[in-house]
Amino acid sequence: MPKMKTHSGAKKRFALTADGHVKRAQQGKNHILTKKTSKRKRNLRQTAYVDSTQEKTIKNMIG
């Protein structure tokens, strides 16, 4: 059986950490920013981790 190809969109959006978790950016920071508070926009800069229910799927896409 041939190897699975890496999902091009997923490889740009997700990264694996050393302990095996999948790191991702927060959503909601592209447009309609005027009505969002500075505090909210600042907190959206932080990275987050993919939920455990989605981890296996994402790892298959990027690995």
C-alpha cells in the first residue's frame, strides 16, 4: 500500500510538540476586529492545543 500524502493545508496550520501534542493558532483574528476588545485580540495571539478527540486525525494528516 502506498504512503499517505501530507495534507498541505494541515502542515501549514499545525505543528507537533516534543511531547506529542498538536499545536495550533487561535481562530478569529482575521477580520471584524474593530468590535473585539484589545484584551480579546491580545489573547488570540497565544497558541493552543488541538483537542484530544481530534489529535489522531490531525497527526495522520501531518505525519
